[in-house]
Amino acid sequence: MKFKNVAFIFLSLGLFSCTNDSSDNEEAIDIISPEDPGNSAATCTDVANYVFKEKDGLVKIEFENAVFDSNWKLKEDDNAASGKGYMVWEGDQSLSQPGNGLATYAIAINEAGTYRFVWRSSVKTGTSGSDHNDTWLRFNDASDFFAQKGESIVYPADSGKTPNPEGASKDGWFKIYRSGSDLDFKWQASTFDNNSHDIFVTFDQAGTYTMEISARSSGHAIDEFVLFNESISLADATADTAVQSAITCNN
């Protein structure tokens, strides 16, 4: 795996506000054990206040741990899904206009640097691996958000950076797709039509950042996702034994 060249900055901080700038302002939080996600409901009463903590270069999050539009449905009918189940978009398709069915995740990064993004998804509508297979993704407050394949690097359309990928992209959003004839859950996240590029995010400073997702294809189901830096392999980051990120709760 080849990351874009970045300078890693290691900062030792306490707590972070929801910005990509480090802050000295401390907030009252509750700590939720990653080994016992069931504690979340008792300790943190509002999922909208969840903050997921990176540890040792890894973030691993159950996709259902966010506030969703009513057209996102939680399903428990696939034993291959982890956590409470998986989320699937059952609303209208939004192939050219991101922003519908918006959900956000607050992610606290302690170890600055570049992280690869991958999610575990499946196709729940139809029998084609190239239809109903994608969802929009954006990291609008990160230092950089790009896709890479070998020496080729592309940026989301309207981000102020070029070149941009072939296929749908708008307002800083990438279309993130899975491919192949196998429709079951698998770890894959690519952009750029017919020339799959992997997804990367750079956080130049420790702090709390916002990941946004937006519905695109109906029937695209997502189970969980990871962010991991170059100290971790894809196999280790996506292993069943990889621990879910601890959750802090902003009060």
C-alpha cells in the first residue's frame, strides 16, 4: 500500500472540540468501552454525541452508530453483518446530487498523518455487482482527501484540487463503490470509474474531524468501516479481531 508523502506530526493532547484545529478547551465526556457497545445506550443517551477515538493508528466503527434519515433502514437479516446489523438505503437514488440521506461521524484523531479508508458493504438490490453498489463520502474538514492508485492521485470535484476522477464527484464528495460479481459483504472502497483508486484522508493535526456520508444508490448496504495509517496492514485493520473504537460522549 502506497500513501501520499506526508509529514506525521505526533501531539500529546487531552480532549478535542469538533474541529481540525487542536484546542485547549476541555469538554466533559463519558467513556464507553469498545468491548461492550451495549453500554452506549446507558452511558451516552444520544448517538448524535458519539465521538470515536483513534488508537494506535486505527479507527473501526459500526456504520449504524450515527443519526440517519428514515430511508436508511437497520437490517438484522444477514448473519455476516457485525454489530447490531447493517444499514441499507431504501430511498430514491441520488446519483448526481450528494447531500440526501446525510449522516455524520465525529472521529478523534490522536496520531496525525494519512489514513486509508475502507468500508464493508454489500449489494441488496438486483443481481449486478455494478449497480446499487455505492454511497457518497466526504471529509470536508480534513487536511486532504484524495484517492490513489500507484502514482496516480485524484481529488474530489469542486475541492479546488485537480485532477478529478472519472465518474460522479461533486462538492468535495467522492462516489465510493464496491465491484465484482459477488454481492455479499466485503471490504472494498474505491472511486474513479473503471480505474479503481483507493481512498485516503490526511489529518495534519490531532483533533476531532467529521466524516460525512450521503445516500447515492438504493440497495447499497454498509456494515462497518475503518481508517488506518501505514503502521497497520489492510488485513489487520479489517480482521474480525480488530477492536471497535472506544466512544467518548460529548455532553
